[in-house]
Amino acid sequence: QVQLVESGGGLVQPGGSLRLSCAASGLLFRRYAMRWYRQAPGKERELVATITSAGGATMYADSMRGRFTISRDNAKNTVYLQMNSLKPEDTAVYYCNARLGSSAHWGRGTQVTVSS
């Protein structure tokens, strides 16, 4: 059974940082491209960042580029999202996604709240 478990969310002040983790099990992690999505209240889920299976390429949504960094450790079956210079508009539930061809798996999400 595939499981993706996000952690590291919480309450942070504007300008602060958080590091999210997503631990994967039940799949051949190194073959999957990994993505982070987020969904704010009343809004559609949006793609935050993508990292290829070997970690050789990363892509970011325009509003996150330069502030967020996605990385992965295939030995630990874990993908990370380092978030710096956080803004109130970054408040959302952040979801981990694993994709290989037509196969896709989701975690349950972790709440990130940016507020003073």
C-alpha cells in the first residue's frame, strides 16, 4: 500500500521559514517524479514545485521561485520543500504527490499558516 506522509507544517510569522517533508513507502520511490501542491481556503489546488525522479531537474511556480526549494533523498524515500521568506498568501494545506506515468499518489497534507 502506497503511503505519502507529510510533516513539518505549522504556524510561522511572515518572513519566516519552514521545511516540509514527505516520507514515501510502498512504492519504488526513485522512479517517481515528486511534486508539492497547495490548496488555500476557497481556492483550487495549485502546483508548487516538481522534482524529477533522479533529482536532476526542478521546476517552480512563478510565485515560489527563489523562495522555495524542492529536494529529495532517494535513500530515505523522502522529498522536501524548504520555504523561505514566507508570506501570508502562502497559507494553505501543502500536499505531496508522487507520479509515474498515469500512476499518481497523494498524501493527506500538512497545514502551513503564515500570520503575525
